[in-house]
Amino acid sequence: MSKIAVVGSNMMDLITYVDHMPLRGETVEAPSFEMGHGGKGANQAIAAARLGSPVVMVTRVGEDAFADATLANFARNAIDTTHVLRTPGAPSGVAPIFVEPSGENSILIVKGANAHLAPADVDSAADLLKGCALILMQLEIPVETVYHTVKRAKEWGVPTLLVPAPALPDLDVARLADLAFLTPNETELATLTGLPVESEAQVEAAAKSLTARGIGTVVVTMGGRGALLVSGDEVRRVAPVKVEPVDTTGAGDAFIGAFAHFHTQGLPVFEALGEAATYAADSITRRGTQRSYATAADFRTRFPRKA
């Protein structure tokens, strides 16, 4: 089975469920709190692994109890942790998350050890990365490490995918021209291109400006309105999957991890995106981040493959 690599982040999620977000200077009581595993990179790795893909993780943790818990979590999900590196003197990354009754969330991230993931760490993992069918990245690690991974992956002949989040206004698109996939949301697309994205026509034009600069395929995620696939002359709408949301935390990462799984297992891009949209929608019907990601068996029970 084709292997997926994630060069990216891990976080410990500190999730508070609130009746309403506090105003500046206001103290409010929250009904519940949970801890869980997160970070965009780790989330995508777990989603792909839960669906059955072999996954390699290249990341950094601190020297604390959160690091121990993260390593144990990867092990439970059969993720290769050869290149999950402990970082002396650094805390593990954390993400305080606030979830409102609607299921919408607000998130802070503290990168911690993730900020120390270096190009040299990618080179150290070269033997494993060369054998992968796809490498996933995000921007919760140093951007120079992302640029380096894209460059090295091209040398190895391995396609790459970048989720440009959190958005960086000075991201150098020229150094991302060898990406196979770029998957911004509408806000990130506007930040990357400097173009308006108020209408779907504007979203399409902004995405095309990126493919014109060398990026293979742009998939713009649009929340409850689905996603837009732009690749060469192809423009296709990925329909949303309607569910009753409970907690939207980590849905975007579920989408990416699922897409990586389905595409590397042989599905064409558009079909893989449709499966990923369904997987992500399923995840928001349960609380938590990674704990909301279904196994392959559970997913197929709820959403049998269409003939």
C-alpha cells in the first residue's frame, strides 16, 4: 500500500466548550473542558492512518508529558515515529481551542518544539521520504523547512501538498511552484494572491493565478459550500456534504488526510476529493479533533461506497 509522509506539526489540544465567547475583560463560566491530540500535521497523519494508509511522521516534540502522550498516540495509530524528534529545552506545541454551541471554533496555537523542525531534519528522513507517494505539509513549522521539503521532494520525484495555514502574507509562491497540490481556504487564498475572493468567480480567478505560476492543482476549501478544484483548464466544484455540526475542530485536516489516503490508493483527484469531503463532514458530527476521525470500517458503515 502506498505510503504517505507528513512533514509538519503536532499539538496538544486544550478544548473548552463555551456557551458564548467572553468579551474583552469578561470572565465567563464554561460548561466543559477536554484534552486531545492535534496540530495540523498530526491530524492529517491520523486521518490517513485511520483510513488504512501507512504514514511516516517528521516532526518535533518537547521534553514534557505532552511529548510522551503524543508519541504514544502515534504508536496507537501505527504511525512511523522514527523521525519524531525530542527537542531539549523546548515545550511541546499546544492549541487552546474554544468551541461554541454552533460547533464553530476559535483556536490559538503555541508552536513550541514545532518551531525547531529544520531542513536538516527533513534530510535526515530522506531514505523514508523517498519511498512515499505523497508528502503533506502545513505552516505550523518554519517556512524554510517547507520550502526545503518542496525542493528535495522534487529531486526525489515525490509529489507534495501544502496547506497554507496559518496564513503567511509573505509566503514566497515562487518557491512553491513545484507543489502538486495547494489547498488554501478562501481567506488564505486572498492572503496568498492579494486578489478578492468575495464571489466564486473571484475565487476561481485567484486560484488560476496560482496555477499560472507553476502550482499543479489548487483546491480551495469553502467550508459549508464545499471546495473548488482548479487544475490546468479543469475547474470543478466539490459538493458539500450536509450534516448537523457538533464540533468543526479539525475538519479541514480530516479532509486533507482523507484526500491523501484516497488519492494515493488510486482514486482520481476529483473522486478522492469527494470522498474526503464526506469523511470531513462525518468528523464534525462528533466532539474533539482526532477522536472524531473515523476508521475505514466505521466510515464505510456510515457511507457505503457508491457503485
